[in-house]
Amino acid sequence: MTESPSHPVSVDIRVLELLASKLCHDLVSPVGAIRNGLELIEEMQEDEEGGGAGGFAGGFLGEAVKLIDHSSGQADRRLRVFRLAYGVAGRDQKGFGDARNAAAGYVEGGRTRLDWPERVPHDMTAQRRGVVKLVLNLILLADEALTHGGLVSVAADGDETAGRIAVTAAGRPGTLNADAAAALAGTATPEALTPRTVHAYLAGRLAESDGFRIAVATESSERLVFTAEW
């Protein structure tokens, strides 16, 4: 019998990114198929309504379609964010356009609003390797901190060689719990991580791997600011 090693197992960041890319890739196809199927059902419903069909069955089907459409749409939008935030694609992404659209879709229909101008104030910072992945991870952290909803805003300054990103969570309670803060800083041990804090831990390690310095400041009971510099 082979005994398990007594020392911790270290996993390379690229391995985690590749795994995230594979998971997103494998899930995108079935989610996309569901949405294509829904479009077909909606077209069939329109044809039936045009022919005078309907009734209870048609109404019931319509409600079911709405529910499936909402859930599959949410899954699709989340996968778009996860692909860039955790997968390989986000590391070499140039420009904030795709990330901005993905982040807007992620919060759509929820209690959090996103304020990310098309130029923040310019996209020169987006030329920095890994910065797109960084911003999305900070947005996810800000959204998690706003347990009652609020506003997440993004600002940036600098260029590829030196710059600063600020993601602000404004709302109540607008705080980062101690476990998540420790995970983000890397002071939490892997054994202490939970499903609720593992994202903060990974976000911190991804940022470190690309040379970013992350800080978190609680400016008030309703305002939390994540900053990253390079």
C-alpha cells in the first residue's frame, strides 16, 4: 500500500488556471445548448400562439421557459467571469472590454450594481500582464463583501510598467470578514480554508504570481476599498 505524503502538496498556479479553463470549457457547451433549446421552444410557442393555440399548458410551459432562461443565463454569465478570473485566458487578456462586459453580466439581476467606465481613465493599465484577471477577482471579492448589495466601482491609473487599480465596495455592511482577509493576505493555512474563503486565497496568490501588491482598507462601515499596485 502506498502511504500518503506527510508534507503539504504544492500546486502550481498554472495548473489551477488550466483546471479552471477546462471546467469552464466543459460547462459552456451544455449551458449553451440549453439556451439554444430555449430559443427553439420560444419560436415554437410564437408559432402556436399565431395559430390560436394556448391555454393552461401553454401558460405553464411559458413560465417554465422563463425560469430555465433566467437560470441558464445566470450560469452563462458566471462562466464568462470565471473563465477570465481563474482560467488561462485572463492572464494574457489585453484591454478591459471583455472583462467589463463579463463583470456587468455577473451582477445583472442581483443586488449589486457595477460602475466601471469604459475608460478608467484609460486602458493603458490593461496592457499589464494579468491585470484583467486581477480586476475581476477584486470585483468578485467586493461583491462578496456586499452581503446586502450596493455599488462596486472600478478606477485605474498608470500604464504597463507602473500603475494602480482601485475597486470600491460601497454599501452595507461593506466589510471583509477576518477569515477572508487572512486568506487574501496568505496568512491562512490551506487547512483553514473553506469554500467561502478559498476565492480570496486564490485571488491573493494569482496577484502575487503576476507581481501585484494588494491592500484592503475599510474607509467606513459602508465603504471598503481593494487596491492593487505594480
